[in-house]
Amino acid sequence: MSMSGGYQPPPPGGGFQPPPQGMVSTTSNNDATIALVAGILSLVCCGFVASIPAIIYGNRVRHDPSNPQQGFGTAGFIMGWISVALSLVGIVVWVIVLVSGGFSVSTY
């Protein structure tokens, strides 16, 4: 039987299935903005308080491929982790200063 023209059977195993049309994002553009603003605030003045939301919202945006503002989410995520690292370094330095006797000035 010749298969010139006409119907072609599907490839074995089903082949590639395209994603369904009209797929909506699981995150909003507000999540990316929240991550970016919280990341900036965590570096400027708020430390741990703002770094946690920056990391959470940034991670949510980074894992949503249909969100058009992934750059903002990634930036907030990175700034949040930088703030956590800087805060931990600050705490370690503070503890070392306290254990070593603080900033004492010796007078003779």
C-alpha cells in the first residue's frame, strides 16, 4: 500500500505536544515589582525585614516562565540574598567586638 499524499500516521510515542493556548501566569507583575522594591530596601535600610519578601517573591517570579518581568524578580532575589549575607557578616563582626571587650580606649 502506497502512502503518497493523504493521511500520515502520527509518530510513535506521541511526539511533542505544544503547551495549551491561553496559559496564564501563576504570578502577577506585582510580584516582580514587590521583589525588586523589597530587594532595594533590604540593601538600603531594612536588612532582614525586607530581604525575606524579596527572596520569596523573587523566587516565585523566577520559576514562572510566562512572567514577562523575570529580570525584576531575579534582581530582587539576588539583592535579598546579598542583604542576608551582609547582615550575617555584620552580626558576626558585632559579636566579635562584644566578645573582645568592645571599643575600649585605654588611657595611661
